[in-house]
Amino acid sequence: MPQRWLILAAVVTGLTLDLLDITVVNVAIPHLMAEFGTDIDTVQWRKG
């Protein structure tokens, strides 16, 4: 039974970190566009 909780904790942690990563990228895209003076197609390397 304890192994199930460990697996659940690992999956929830992974999903949380993935959500955090997507959020950071989406917040950074407008700043990258302004900094490099380019369009969305150039700086959007990942879609959430």
C-alpha cells in the first residue's frame, strides 16, 4: 500500500512541474518577442 502513495506522489509532482513549466514559458513569450523584436512564430518553440 505505501508504494501506491509513492507512485501517486511522483505522478502529481511531475504534473505540477509540467504545469509550472508551461506557465513560465507562456509568460515569457511576450518578453522574448519584445526583446528580440520578432513575431510569435519565431519565439514559440513549445505549445502547452
